[in-house]
Amino acid sequence: MQVAAQKIVVLGTGGTIAGTAGDASDNIGYTAAQVGVEQLLEAVPGLAKAAGDAMVAEQIAQVDSKDMEHAIWQRLAARCAAHLADPQVRGIVITHGTDTLEETAWFLRLVLDAHKPVVLTCAMRPATALAPDGPQNLLDAVAVATAAGARGVVAVAAGTVHGAHQVRKVHPYRVDAFDSGDGGPLGWVEEGAVRLARDWPAPEALHPQGGAAGDAAHWPRVEIVLSHAAASGRMVDLLLADGVDGLVVAATGNGTVHQALEAALLRAQAAGVAVRVTSRCPLGRVLPRPGDALQAEAEGLGAMKTRVSLLLELLAARRA
Ligand code: SIN
């Protein structure tokens, strides 16, 4: 017998959306990750109804997302996979801090078969603020999770739906802190209705590109280095001596790297470290040139998401 998918699962991981401040007018002097996910949901009028009165909550972690860890990602992915496989589950909402939301979104995009919606949401103001943005973001996230045809890993904030590939935090304070760059948003949520600018991710784009198994404490170590005026290769040499497995360089412009840093990266690569070149420019992508000695990441993911891709690539290589 076919079971109608009804349930909306909300997985809590912490963040400002679950943050509290001593003073309601204080939007920056708060402590993130204080309110449990069930309490958060109960505080939003109309949320349970919007979720078809079939909402369940689960606390996966309770962290300020600047402190996000691979072990939490692994736990989160495992719970998402279990819920996605449940025929009674219609979609998943994840409450998350804004600071590393894009990294978690990209990680989940790479490891999950998200044939149902997996919607990350967040807030820039704590739950105790005079005008918190979390409640509306939760309502909008549930609207996306229940939208007809919705699938894939997306992020919802300030009324905008962003794809996992495109989403980036671009502002440290504004409520509308996220952007989708050149790609533009996937759509918007207007009074509970989703208006799409592009289609949901194609089913063939949802296939997981690699699992996240094994002890997360022993996953490959991938670090990010920045090319800047007067950069040196010292950091790379130290990381190489310290046993780093992969390096992502946030390079200037179209993937150019200070000559001293480049020499160190080539030394690291010759010693077996996987190196990927991204641009520190916020928009666009690196256009690879014939004969490039270091491999460019050409999809415009940026350094933080490229770190996630390389981590999973190295993890897959270990298993091969
Ligand atoms: C966090 O990322 O957990 C804190 C900041 C925020 O959510 O805006």
C-alpha cells in the first residue's frame, strides 16, 4: 500500500535562530544555540498548521555554526538520509547558523539523494529580538518543504530560496544576508507560496557524489590558504610538514597566485597533496587555462565549498 508522504521533519543544529540575548534590542550581543528546536517551533504561530499538523522535531546538535564540525555533518547527513528514505516524510527543514550554512548545504548536496526537499534555514537576529527573523524564515522553509515538486538541498532566508551550489553569506549584519551570485536565486516565498525563478534541481543532479563514512575525526585534512599582496609559501610549507592532505587556494582574479605561494603549492602538490585553485572574487568562476600546473575549481564554488568537495573526493579515493 502506498503511504502518503505527510511528515515534515525539523532538525535543529543551533545558530542565531536558536540564540538568546539579555536585552531584546540587542541584535549582536547574544549567545547562539540556546533554545531547543521543539521550543523554537512551538513559538511560531501557524507553523504546525503550515506543516499540515504533521511536524516532528529532532535536535541533532546545538552549536554556533562557526564551530561546525565534520562529526556533526556526518550525524546530520545520516539522519537526513534516514528521514528521506521514510515514505511518510515529505520534506526536511534544518535550522542552522548563518555563518557556515553554505558549507553544510554543499556537504549535504554532495552526500544525499535529496529526491525530497532538504531546506536549511537560519536567522540573523536571536530568538529574543524585538523583531526576530527566525519565525518567518521557519514558515518560509516549511512552505518550501511542502511545495509541490520540491526537491534538492536548498536554503531559505529573508523570503529567498537559494540553491546549495549558489548560496553564499554576503553580509555580516543585514537580515537579507545571503546571495546566489551570478546564478540568481532559485525563487522566493511570498505569503506562503513559492514562486520559482528556475526549476528545482534536475533528478540526475541529485545523485550523491560520495558518502561520508568512517570516523569523521580521521577524515582527510583539507585547509584553505589565501593569495594576497606579499603572500609567502610559509603557511603551505608548515601545513605540508604537519601532514595536510588537501589545499584549496583562494587565488586572485582568474586563479592567479602570488609566485612565492605558488612555488610552495607546487612543492606540496609534488609531495602528494591535492591542490585546487578557486578565486577570491565573490562572483564568477575560474576559467582554466591550458597547461595550468595547479587544478582550477571551475564551477564557481568558492574556497569554502571547494574545501568540502575536495574533502569528499579524498575520502572517496581512500575507499577506492
Ligand atoms: C551561527 O552561525 O551559528 C551564528 C551566527 C548566525 O546564525 O547568524
